[in-house]
Amino acid sequence: MNEADFIAALRKLPLHKSARGLEDDAAVLEVGSETLIITHDMLVEGRHFLPQQDMADVAWKLVATNLSDLAAKGAEPLGIVLGHMLGGDDERFVEGLDEVLTHYGVPLLGGDTVSGDAPRAFGLTAIGRASRTPVPSRAGAKIGDAIFVTGTLGAAMLGFEALRDGTGGDDTAYARPMARVMEGMDLAPLANAIMDVSDGLLLDAFRMAEASELTFAIDSTKVPVADPERREDALRWGDDYELLFTLPEGTLPPVPAACIGAVEPRGFAPLFLDGEPLVNAEGLGYLHE
């Protein structure tokens, strides 16, 4: 099974309504008067981080990637539960964990520790509180919406290459991504659809368009990228953890963001890039095989 096949199989299991059909960034669980947002992400050595990376950076990225999912729901983080595999530099992992939790003001709730052989893998569950209801989803885009993205794409790609090749270039965007938590909370009352860009802008836009059962038309020249000469790579690479969202036509975003396209009635392709239809997700971003 590849990732898509496995998730399709999971959808045949008994699902709680909070799972949103496994088609969103996180579960949305109503408990009494509260609406909780719950997400879980993993990092695997050699797949999500390089073996030579500082474990403090790995801890930072593990937390930030999960908080990014909360940001896509406009959630206020409440705490994290950690799954840690012991190995080299555990002290540095703890130091990095302290730094990222302090930065975001998020406490550790508990977790589990195991030992094992390389490659190492880490899991983390993040829990948040919805800042508004209904909680935005990938599926809420409407015809006529403008499509926006925060930040600059492709910086993580350049950081990964600098770290991999040992060039001494700036690897911060890859090693220590920033979750757009405050931006997500500001967007939640206004955006019709939100998700974070983790697997590549084109792939994630394709997913949002499919979930909304509409067509997204994107102008690549309007997408802010770190290296204009590698624009095409930047649209597909991922790991940027920026927010992709749609707003009703004429609504100005409350956060710094670039307008990169518009939502159109559903045609024969979920995604149009510079007027060219993209009919399937293959090659649009990172997919686990």
C-alpha cells in the first residue's frame, strides 16, 4: 500500500465524526462546551530529517509540524504528548524540546519512551482548543474565493540542500520551521478553507480543491518563492508549513499573505496551474510510497 491506499482503507473502519472522514489536518472533537483539536505527526530519520542533524532541531521540527496542523484549524495549543525513541544526543533533544515549547508557550503533557535501532522515529500528538466555531476545514472553499498563501515557499528546500551538502548555507527554514499559530487564529473567523503547506503547494492545493469539490486556478508567478530560478521546484517541494487559505472575494487577509489564484466551479481538473489542467496528484508534491 502507498499512503493514499492506506488512508482509503482506514476510511472503511468505524470513524468518529470528529475525524472528518480523515480528509482534514486534524480531528475536531466536541467535549461539553469545548471544541478540541487533536493531531498526530511523525518524523523518521532519513525521511524527514538527516542523520547528521542536531537533535535539538529535530525536537523543534517535531513540535512545530504538529502545531502547524493546529494552526490550520485556528486552534490555541494546549499541550503535547511525546513518543520518543532513545538514541544519540537525547540531551540535545530535550534542550530543543524545551526551546520550542517555551517559544510557543505549550506544556508537555506526557508520552512514552522506547529504545530501538536506527533509523529513529518520533511521534507527537498536539492538542488544541478551537478559537472559533465552526472550525475551518480543507473542504470549505467557495466559488469566487481568492486563494492566498502566507510566507515564502522553497526556503525549506534550500535549507535542506545546504544541510545535506554541508555548504554552510542557511538551513533554518528546514531545520526549525515556524508554525503559523497566531496567523491561523486570525484567519479562522474569515477563511472559508485553510490547510498548512507540508507536502508541497501544488499537492496541498489539489487536495483542498478535491475536498471542496471545486477547481483551484493558481498563477505560479504570484507565488512568493525563495529562489525565482527554482520556482517550479518550490511549488512541489513542501516542508514550508505556511498556510494556504481562501477568502471571500474582496476580503482582505488579516495576516501578511499573497493572493495566488481563485476558486472556480468544478471542471474536469481539480487544479489549473497557469491555465494548464492538473488531473491527478502524481508529481505535485511529496507522497509516501
